[in-house]
Amino acid sequence: QVQLQESGPGLVKSSQTLSLTCTVSGASVTTTNYAWSWIRQPPGKGLEWMGVIAYDGSTFYNPSLKSRTSISRDTSNNQFSLQLSSVAPEDTAVYYCALTVGDSLWGDFSSWGQGTQVTVSS
């Protein structure tokens, strides 16, 4: 069973960069056909997919966030990370990491982290 756990600061100041890490157990971030996403949910709103890093290291981003988002991985520690630059209070959300298995890079997520609350102060 694949388990994911988000970690990072719960409070970030406006204009700074939000950095989160997802630690994976039960699988490798390099396992073929596995893709690792970041998703967020602002208060009172729906889920927003932010981007993905595939097993081969390729990355794809939500066009609405692409200019501010970077996803990378640390294969030695079996982790992948999110950086979101120039944050504003509207970026306040619960942030999740999740796994997609198969031909699609995102959607039909088979495993989720528990989520971590990030608040952006003005």
C-alpha cells in the first residue's frame, strides 16, 4: 500500500515562496507509470490540480499556476516537492499530494496524503 505524507510550514507570508514536501512509502517515485501530483483546496472551494511529476522526472503544470509553480523530486529520499512563488492570501488552502497509476498523468488518484493546511498572511 502506497502512503504519502505532506510536510512543510503551515504559515507563509505574502510574496514569499511556499515549499512543501511529500514523502512516499510503499513505492518508489521512479516506479514506471506512477505519477505524483500536488492538489489544493481553498476554504469553501473545490479541488484544484496544480501539477505533476512523472516517474521519469517530466513535469506538467496547471496553466493557471504554471508561472509560479515548480515540482521536483529527491530520489534518494523518495520524496517530491512543490514550490509556489509569490504567494498571496488567495493561495491559502489545504495542500495534498497524490498518486496516479497508469497511462494518465493525473486524475483517478489511487492514494492521497492526509493534507496540510497552509495559510498565507497578508
